[in-house]
Amino acid sequence: MMKMLTTSAGVRLLSPAAVRQATITASRAPTTASAILVSSRRQYATTQETSKRRSVTPFNDNGHVPWTRLSAGEKAGRAVQQTFNFGLVILGVVLTGGIAYLLFTDVISPESKTAYFNRAVDRIRADPRCVALLSPGNPKAIAAHGEETYNKWRRARPIAATVEKDSRGVEHLKMHFNVEGPRGSGVVRLHLTKQPGHWEHEYQTFYVDVRGHQRIYLENKEAEMAAAKKGGNKEFKFLGVKWN
């Protein structure tokens, strides 16, 4: 069935197909207009929200604003902030590891300087010759400390110790510190060596010098070797035990 369409140019006859197409186009027009209106409102709301909030910088960014709502400059600022924070975390891990390593090698390890210092002091307090010169009858009164300084606090006085390797790869640990008691005071010197591939140090010399008295040797490997060689003694020392 044909329909008539009146225009300024006159009257036109429309086919049924043309009528259906015109009806569909007319029905879609409100939907398209609504979509455009909603999109415009969202864009306006986003623009209004961006204009109201404070600009995000590396110094005030707290992560509250989503990444998708940041401008290009704000995204760059957030990237800089996160890179800086990550660098701080890495630096903290490295420093913590370094401190832990130094703490273990210098204090906790049984081969540390502090461990040998403590063992040396215990041996001095247990030696009757040292006790007789420093604190007769009261070994616990013997105190040990490092180099003399203006600091009166003994624990703050550093222990003089050096570690070096010779041309054969042998590690030499040399240490000296001071001891004193109610009767006198003296200087303690240690020299230990560690062979390549070994875990433990071996005493070369360990002695105490008290002014006005003969030197007291607690360890003297050179003298022991000379005496063994002179007497033809085949005694040797292994793992801290003397074997015949």
C-alpha cells in the first residue's frame, strides 16, 4: 500500500519499504540523542571533578586518585614517586644486609675479633701468673679495654686489631689491648694465623706485658717448635690438641 508524503516540492508517493525505514530512523533518533546527552554529562562531571581536586604531584600524592583520572603530567609525577620509594626500599635492604654482615663477622662469629678478645680475657683471668700480678685472689676484678682515649667509659675504647694476608694467602690477625686490676696493669698482644681453606685461626703468640715483670706467654708457637726440634720431640698440635 502506497502512502503520500507532502513536501514543499509537492506530493510524493512512498513505498512500504521506505515507510518502514523512515519509522526506524525516527525511533532511533531519541536514543541517539539520549546517548549523546549522557556522554556529555559524564564528560562534564569528569572535567568538573578534575577542576575541583588538587593537582597531584610527587610530594602530595597519596594514591587516592585512580590512575585513569590522572593527567599525563600527574602520571609522570606518580611514576617518579614510586620509583623513588622503590629505591629507598632497595637501599634499606642493602644497608640492613651490610650491617648484619658486619655484626656477624665482628661480633657474633666465633672467629670474629670480639670473640678472640673475650676468649683472651677469660684465659688471662684463668692464668695464675697474670692473676698474681694484676689482681691476686680476685680474677674477676681484672678488666680489659682497648686504646686509651679521652672517653672515660671503658667500653667506648676501641680494640686495636688488624687483618692482612701475606703472599702465600695466609691471613694474619694481630690484636693488642690493655688489662688492669687492683694491683697493676699491662698490655696484651695476640698474633693468630689462618691457613688458606681453613676456618679457624691458630695462635702464634699470645703474651702479657706488665711493667716491672717478665713477659708472660700464654701461647708461643715459635718457642714450642724450637723446643720440639731441639729435643727431637715429634709432638704436633692438631685441632687444639697436642699429639705425640
